[in-house]
Amino acid sequence: GIVQDEQGLPIPGALVEVTNVETQEKRSTVSNATGIFNVPALVVGRYKVSVSLSGFGTVERVDIRLQSNEVYNAGTVTMRAGITETLTVTAEPIGVQTTTAVRTSVLDTSTIDTLVSRGRDPVRLLNALPGVDPNIGGLITGGTIGTNLPTMQGTAGFASYVAIDGVGSADGDTGNNNGITSMDAIQEIRVVMNSYTAEFGRNTGPQINVVTKSGGQRYSGSLSTYIRHEALNSNTLANERLGLPKPIARYYTGVGTLGGPVALPGAGKLKRTFFFYTREMWNTKQAATPNTKQMPTVAERNGDFSQTTQTNGAPFFIKDPLLSGACSPTAGGPGCFPNNVIPANRIDPLGRALVNLFPVPNFFDISVSNRQYNFADTDVPKVYRTLDQVTIDHNFTDNDRVSVKYRHWRPNREATTGTFGINSNWNHFRGQYAQKEDAITANYTRTVTSQLVSETSFGYRNTPEVAPVDSMPDPISKLQRGPNGLSALGSLYHTPTLNQLDLYPQLTFTGVPGTGPNGGPPNVAWDARFPIDAIDLRWSLQNNVTWTKGRHLV
């Protein structure tokens, strides 16, 4: 801003004090020869500005709300000579940012509190911004491998860069935001759409920064819970047709926050040290879409296909490879097994063991299935998650400030789908998957002089992906050769390290009646990630030095 007298002349040497209302942290400078003052590197929050000089009345501007990466122009501060009282002026919000060409959108605490986000996922809040193509998927915070970012300003989500307190929080493979933070812990979300300044980089699209809350001089907190249950729902048409009960849909969420000055035994409240803690807990069960497949019947497992039909009800004939002559699957012939029954001595034990991997049929209403399937099952994933966030701020002096933020995220998904590595098209194996996170951010701000400020930030982030075999809901023996009568089954690769768990191979069947996603044969499918054990480590270090000269910031 600019300090002037009533005649519009600049006032040099005026003391300008900027005070954070929540923490009472104070920064000061003096106006230069042309009356201009700059106070750089302030943290997000609500401020009071006081301008004083001997022989002039003190002027205060209150309720200045400073956002991240914002240059706030206080305008002209007019001081009156020869008076002793203090003039207090309430600051007005800036409608158009004129100090920079950067185009930004901001969601502050008051806005976040009034918006509804599906699954309490902060990324969904971006849908409320102009120029965003809404992404409404996802039922719970972070999904399984994070939340995919929406398209903004015509730029695909994977090109955006998202950070929490300045440290990147996107998955290196998918670009999804998997750095989870509680909505109750967010101070603001700022999106820089274009004209990026020097501190932005890495990705070419919009830059998204989530700023979390800090504590203040007064203790404050919150406690809330959210509950959903299928008892409050009606049944779905699909389940009614299948004779299935209401889909399980249970969401239990508990959130608590607490912030204020740090208190120590014998020392009481510390005036320069503050904390803010958040804990959020999830426990959800959400039924998936009913899974329907054509499973081998008990008779078929014993070689009796006399009751097997095509989807139109016509007989289905089986070719005997030892007989000459043709055998049409639909019309039969001399080359078919007599009466469509394979003799017991012709059934290979390994073949019998393979079909016995699958459950027996449990659905027999052909008026519903149209003979496309004879088995119906519904997976009910169980997801439980805990999030702990803590911020510690300490002001060593008026010129030295340290802030440390730690985030501890522990999710787990138990299900037959979405656990990665096992891709069978039926509820084959109930496994688990967790993409955890431990992240720490440390920031040190040093005011060297009233014109020179240094900000140094360090970030560390560890996001392992794990699916430990010894704690999976289903025993690993369900997938191994020996326990399933497949010890004698040959292997294409004879190096033991390529199949340390001795898993049986993938299986695909053709020629089975029934087609499409709601029918057809089951399969066994997995990939080299099972059991998954991966890790993503990231470090970041940056230093911003701000030098003010007159009206300019360098």
C-alpha cells in the first residue's frame, strides 16, 4: 500500500505493523521515501494493519482476509496530522485482482462449509468452480487409488498439478490425487488457471494447492458424524428380479478437530506455539452390482451334459475326439458322446480339479436369466480408513517462523474386486489392498530485513501399495496348486522365483452357453502385481526469496 497525508503527499518512515488475528503473530516494516510499503511472505489468514507515526493519528485496517499466493493491495492509507485518536477502517474484499495477471479461483473455509462434496472428497469441490467439467464419480474419500481430477479450462485432469501445503499429492502413474486430507482441516483450495509464476511447474495444466488449517490463540474444535444405512433405502429392481435382498450400503464417518495454543506442564499456554489436529475415520460397506455367470453344474463336473442346453433351450452336444464323424453342437451327429455323457474314466483328474475351482450354480429361474447364467452373487467391499493430520507452528521471534505439518493416512479395502492383481470376472478371491501415506512438510520463514524475506520448504511423502498375503480375508491356499489338486499340473516356466506362491494358472473357457457382461463362463485372471508390494517416495525442497523495492516484488 501507500501512506499519504491529507494533501496526497507521501509519508516516509511510517511504521506499518501487520498482525495475524488468530495467532497474534506480528510483522512490521516502514514506508519508503515515496510512502510505499510491502510486507511479503505472510501466511493465509485474517489480518489487521496498523500505520503510525509521531505527529499523526494511527490508522488501522481490520478484517483483511489474505489468501494463498495473493498480493493484497491495501490501497492508500491517509494519515491526519495533529490528532491522537485511532481511525479504524474495515477492509473491503477485492472484487478484481489488479496486482497480477494470474487468473485464480479460490474456495475458502466459508465456501467449503456451504458446499456438499460426494464422499467428503475435497477434489469434488472443484466441480463448483467456473470452467470445470464436473467429475461426479466416487463414493468415498479418495476411491481406491485416489480421485481423478476433473477437466479444467479444457485441460485434461492428468495434466493438472495438485499439492497439499505445497507438496505434490498426485499418483505418479495415474495422476489421481491420492494425498487425502479432511475437509474439516482445509483453510482454502486455490487453483491457478493460467499465467503461472516462477514457483509453479512440473505439470502444464492448472495448479491446485490445498492449504490446511493452523491453530490460534484460542482453543476451538469440532465433532461430527455421518451415517447412512440400507434400512433407509428401497430395494433395486435388479435385486428384486434376482430375488436378492436390499444392497448393503453402510457409511459411518466420524470427524474431530482441535486447535489452539500448545500448553506444557509448568509452563501453561505457549504464546508463540500453536497446533491443529484432525482425525477422520471411515467404515463403509457398499454392495457392488450383482455378478452373474454360467457355472458348471454338478452333473457336468461328472461328465453328464444330457441336461445342458443352449440359451434357446435346444440340446447342446459334446464332441468325442475318439469317434470319427461330425458332431454339431446344435444338431449332434455320429461323432458326439452317446447321450451327451462323458465316461468317468475319460475325465482327466486335472480337468476335474480345474472346474471344481468354481462354485456350483445357485440361480435357476430361467424366466429371469434367459439361460445366460445360473449363478448370482454380490460382492460387498468393506473399506475402513483413518486419517490423522497435525500442524505445529512456532514463532521463534517476530522474524523467524517454523511450521511443521504431518499427515498419516491408513486405508484398507477388503473385497473380491478392486484389490489389484486378481482380475477374475466373478467373486473369486476376497483379498485386500491399501495405498497408505505418510507425508511431512516443514516450512521456515526468515525475515532478513523489512525488504528481504526467505521461505524454505521441505517435503517428504511415502505412499506404499500393499496387499499382505498373510492377512487377507481369504486364505492364499485358495489360489495355490497343491491344496486344489493341481500339484501335477505342468508349468511353462520352471524358475521358482517366477511363481513363488505356486499359484495355479489363468483360465479361459469358450463354447459355454451365455454371453455378455451378465452371463457367459467364469474365468481366472490375475497379473504380475499379485500380491502387490510397491512404494512411491518423493522429496521436495524449494526456497523462495522475496525482495521488495518500491512498488515492486522480485
